[in-house]
Amino acid sequence: ALEHFTATIASELLRNQHIQELMSDETMKTMWLWHAIEENEHKAVAYDVFEAVFGQGIKAYAVRTGGLALAMVILCTKLVCHTFVER
């Protein structure tokens, strides 16, 4: 589920010219664009591994959606903590 989030962010970085223009350091921009491409590749690999382990069907769907919900809670909690609490 976390691979889905990071791949979604990576796709937005690759698609959104405005975000790319905000990067002033060309070395870092190149590194982030490379990493974004790599994240998109990981998403497919992670899903293939998931299907190999859990298969398909309603049980796999429940595990996948439950994992996504848990990942959202953890990610949002971390975001709030790092944004507001650790200042």
C-alpha cells in the first residue's frame, strides 16, 4: 500500500512541469526524477509479489484494502506528528 502512495507521488512529479520547475538544483532534480521512475517500477513489482503471495479474489482484496487503510492511518499520523508536534 505504501508503494502505491509513493508511486502516485512519483507519477505526479513526472507529470507536473510546475513541480519540476521549482527544483533549482539540476543534480537534485535529476536524482528525484530518476527516483520517481524507479518508484513507478517498484509499484508493479510490489503488486506482483502481493498476488504471488495472496493470490486473487475476495480474501486478497480484503488484505489489500485493509493494508491500504492501515497505511493511510500511519502515513497521516506521521505527517501530523512531523508537521505540528516536532516544531
